[in-house]
Amino acid sequence: MEVPVWSVVTWTPVLVSVSEFNRSLCRFSQLTLAKLHGHAETGADYGQVLWTTTVDKRLVGLAWDWAALAKGAVAMTDPMNVLSNVVLHERDGRILPDEQRMVYLSTAVHTLPWQSHVLSRDRQLQLQDGRRSSPNPATPFALAA
């Protein structure tokens, strides 16, 4: 069963130090990828993604919207809108304010290989449909920052 992307906001909040959160980034993996076609305003593909890991046996998730910019390029639609159940604190125990927390969450998203996952799924779907996204399937795709 696929976990709804935005369900992350209903998960139990997890208190994590900034340093512990940063160390956990290499363990995140994609849990859910939702893809829709033909945005009403732009006509572009778009969707949501949910990446998760565990920190001290507690599930932590990051979810955000993305959109296709051009063939082979996807980007976050709003880098300041990352949903998560993580509550970040400094070494002294001080909870980070929301705007500072969002900078850490957005930076975390930029460290994850989520764009290649979205594009890889797109290539898989095209191959299943008997189409190829490029003449050479090994051709690298440009990733938006």
C-alpha cells in the first residue's frame, strides 16, 4: 500500500538535533512518488514526493511538490514548503523557529537524489509504453537545482 505523501504532517513529531538530522540524510530513501500529467496552468507534469528515514527508531519524513521544467529536468515548486514531522533543536535544546527549520529541510531536499528518481520513473513508464525518452537510454538527464 502506498503511503499518501502529505500524511507526513499527521505523523508523530520527532525531536532531533540539527547535527543528528544532518547525519541522517544519507539514510533517507523514497517512500512515495506521485506523478500527475498536465498542470492546469502550465501543462507540465507535476507531483509530490515523500522521503523517509528512521532516527533512533522513529520515522522521519520529508514531503514536497515538484514540477517538470523541461524534458529531463524537474525542480521543487516551492523550496520553502517542505512538510515534515521533524522538530529540530540546537545542542543547547533550543527548538529552531519555523523559518530556520525550513532552511534545514529545504537544504536536506537538495542533498537527496530525488530528481533522478522522478526521472527514472518517467523513463520506466515510457519504456513500458514502448517509447524512449532519448535515443540512448544511458544519456544523462539534466537535473534542476
